[in-house]
Amino acid sequence: MTTVERDWGSYTIIADGAQWTTKILRIKKDKSISLQRHFWRTEHWLFLEGRGLFWKEHMPKALEQKSGMAVWIVKNQLHWVKNISPHTQDLVILETWMGTKLDEKDIERIADETIIPIE
């Protein structure tokens, strides 16, 4: 297994198949991923540890997610998450991609979290 470091944390691919890939995302305290979408894949996120503020297109505002909660993100749907865990705890997410083309380059980054409605 290879872990890839990013400014927001890291991800590790733990398993994959012809039309799916499963990763563990670790998002550092107070960090977020960019507002983004994917054109070729659907994603399922299972929140394992910590607390996250999650938003996806068609939600009126970002909502808190915690251990045991899950979300689906369909192709072309804008989405974003931020770690709001206490202390220095990572937000840990089990992320599964599903689709016919699974590639790290399948991403359109739109903006940072400043445009996400959180109130």
C-alpha cells in the first residue's frame, strides 16, 4: 500500500478492482479538500473517525458528519469536506470510487471552502 501526502492530509489506496477503488482519506485538523467534482466516477464516503463538515451540490448548507455516517456523491456533483474534529484529531474517511474510468486526474477543482454555506 502506498500513502500519498497532500497539504490537507493523505490518502492510501487499500484495495481496488476493475470498476472500483477504495481509499482511506486522512484530513488534518482544520484542513479541507477543495470544492470539486468528478466526471467519470461516483463516490461513497463512510466517516470512520473524527467530525467533518460536509457539503454537496443541492444541499442548502454544509452538515456535520461523524463516525458511522455515510454519503453518496454522484458523477458531476460538486462536493467538499472540512475536518472540524476537536484537538488535533484527523478526519478519517473510507472512500470508494465506482465507475468505468478510475483516475486521479478525474477531478475539477472549483474553489476553496470560502464559498460553502455553513450557517
